[in-house]
Amino acid sequence: MISFCHSAWVPRLITLSLFANALLIYYYLFLTPEQPTSSTASSSAFLALPILPSENYREIVTPDDQSIWPYRVFKSSLFTPPHFSITTNGGAVADGYIFITPEARGGNGPNQSLPLIMTQDGDLVYCWDQVGLRDFQVQSIKAKPYLTSWQGIPKVGHGYGEWVTMDDGYIKSSTHLDIQVNTRKEHINPTSFMDFHEHEVTPEGTVLVTAYNTTTHDLSSVGGPVNGWVVDSLLFEIDIETSEVVYSWSALDHINIANSKLSVPSNLGDGTEGRPYDFFHLNSIQPVGEEQLGDFGPLPPEGQFRYQHHARAHDVTSNGFRLSLFDNHNRNGDSGAVTSRSIMLDVKLPPSQDSPPRILHTLEPHKSLYANSQGSYQADLSNGNGLLGYGQIPVITEYGPSGDSNDIRWEARFGNDNTVDSYRAFKSEWKATPKEWPPSLVYEKDGSDMKAYVSWNGATDVQQWHLYEEEVGVGLTAIGRAFAHGFETAITIPATLFARPRCIVAVAVQDDRELLYSNTACFQ
């Protein structure tokens, strides 16, 4: 496997064998109706019912406080995802949804800091009602797609937590890392010590993760104290089902700290226990093969990178591979001269200084962006496009497949600079039907008519909504049906169907089968 450090390039690839948790609340005037077993909904009786007018409900709130980015609101949900300010050039974009973890930096930023799945049109698909998540994406585990994310206690430059997976019914499982690391200067006692930087699933059904340990070390070779302190970057391969560690690796055991380009002292540490020297800062791991330890030679001048994130190898053969990464090139105290960007390199195997890496292309923003931390480059979208997430800067950009920086197919901004970040950003296809929560329904007067607003957080394939009247002692009587649109569908119920106050229920329909009932909503 190839592991990449965050420190400035030492040209060697080390190869080894809602706010306040934003809980969503639904108000039920009656008990939710007894949920049906999945039943065919295409009977001639139901098809004869009127098709009710429906549309995607879209409302954007622009706060008077301009430090808060505009956000979406819904009638049937308390989630308030950020508004996407989108530009396109008309070129083809890859299929899939956008996965981000917007998090406020300081007191300003998004109205909510919650993980999101969004459409490329800026509509919500799913909001995870938990805080403290990063690296939210789709990964395949034993040939089945899962949502995966780190969840825990983020600290400056690292974190302590667990790895959470969810299947296509949003049923959760978690994987822990139980090791001994030094956290006493941070005054915390976590139950799992997995770091938030990397969680890469392997074909063997394991996951590769990072962790950090503060320990003593002689720093005299880099100008630091003899009795100094370092952050030791740790790598673990963990069995997903049992949380058993099957492999481990320590940067301090294998890397000479004198090879690091990070000076001592710097604003990233001075070698004391309170500010240890983070000489390696492992943030990317990927299994690509064995027995390729060596010096790959110097980088070309235009391919120099610093403080990089999200390195990935592509098209690996015995002769070489393509290496993609997000080049931050900036950090706090060393920022503003060179824009952050992505880089694609051609790397030869076996390693040799006589065959140094060759730059294939870079992708640079149309206006300089200085991401002092975080970031990602997903270079292998389904149609060959590439997606950049600018980490500390709330911008996501999809470029065309040619590696041309001018071919910006799609770009979305979801906050003001340095007020909100997303550790990484991904674009992936995802299909899911929630098993642990029902649709949500709100019902209100709209002139002489009535409006029903219905959503089902995380449901990707609802095609129609069936509406029923619910009467005590009578049961359910079909009113009509409506086509589903986006995250929240607004359905108009004409006054001609409303001769008296009534209570209604909505049922999600997929592939001509009724799935789950919503709560009961009433208007008096």
C-alpha cells in the first residue's frame, strides 16, 4: 500500500504490505398509521383517482446577517442545507450526488453543520442528523455500496473517533480502534482512537485508517530539542466486522525525521509536548501492491506541491501509475502566494531517480483559492471528469476529462471563504430507501385549496405519493395521487375535494408498490 504524508514533498512513496445535533422532530396529531407490507398500488381503482398537481417545493432564506450563507428551508423537515450558488458551462457532467460535510469555522458560516447528500441542482437528498462527521462518501464493502463516514471528536489537525457505515436502508454499524495513545494534553478520554483523515476500504473487507500519537523523540537533527516531542503518524488495517487490528505501521519507526521539509519551530509545532512536531502527518492511504519501497526522484518544477491531501494511485501496473492529489500549497502562516489546485503525475515503477515523476496536468480555479487545510481531488468520475473539493474554502468544482483548467463543467459555492469547510467532497451514485424512519407530512391552507408537503429524508427513488383521508372508525379512503419532485413535494388538493375538515396520510410509491405511510396530518 502507498501512504502519503502531509508535509512538503519528500519525493518518496512509502510502500507497505442542527446545530446542537439538529435532531429532526415530527409532530404527530395521531399515531402514525400502521405501516403496510409493500403492496401493489397499480389497481384500476387507484389509477382512476385524480392526479393531483405537484411540484418541487423550493424556498431559500437569505439572512439579514450576511455572515450566514443563504440556506434552504422546507415545510415537512427541519433540515436547512446551504444554498448552492451554481455556475456551469453546459458541458456534460458525471452522474451522481454530491457528498459534503459542511462545518462552521468559528461563529459564522452555515445555518446547520450536518453531513449532506445533494443533487447537482442544489436540492437535498439526505441529511445525516449527527454532528462531528467527516470523510462522508460511498464505498463498496464486499461488492455492496455503503455510506461511510468518520464520527468523533475533531481536534486541530487530527481527531479521535469511530468509523460508521450505513447500508441502503440507513442501518448503521460502526468500527472502532482500541489502542493506547497519549491524549493527556487534550483532556479527553475517547472510546475509539481512529483519526478523521483516512478510511479506505480494501478488497479484503478491511479498512485502512490513520491515528496519531504524541511521543518523545530526539529532534536535534531538525534543530529542535534533544528531549523533544513528535506526532507519530500511525496506520492501521482493521477488520470491519470485528474491529480487530490486522496490521499496523508507525512513521517514526520507518521514516527519518530529518527527511521532513517542515521546519522546527513553525506555527504547526515547536517540539514541546503541548505543540509537538508533526513531521509526517499521514492523511492518505491506499493499497496498490507490494515491494515498491524506494526513491522516485525529484519532481518537475511545475509539479511541486505542499501540505497536500487525498493522494490516490490510478491504473497501477508493474511499470507505473498515475498519482492524483489535492495540492493545498498553503497553510496558516504560509498562505496567499500560490493557489490551491489538483495535480496528476505519471510515476514510474520500479522506483528510480533516473525516471522521476512527470506532470500530466494540473487543475486550477478560475480565481485563486487558498485552502490552508483539507481538500480532495476525485479524479475518476464515471465519465472521466474530475471533482475538486477545496476543503477550508466552501467551493466544489467539476472539471472536464481533458485536464483543462478552463473547462469548468460545474461549480458550487456553499459559504463565504473561511467561514465553512468540508474536509472532502465526493460525487457518487447512491440508491436507498430508509428503513428506520417514515415520510414526513405537513398540511396547510393555500387560498381556497389545501397544500400537502411531503418528504422522506434519504429516499432516492420515490416516484409518486398516494394520499389518503383518515377517519376514526372508518380507516383510510383514497383521495388521489401525485408525482414526486425533489426532496419535498408540494401537492395541491383542490377545494372540490375538501368539503369538510379532514386528516390525511401520504404513502411513498416506488415501482408501483406502496412502501411506508407518513404521519397523519390534520387541518381543522
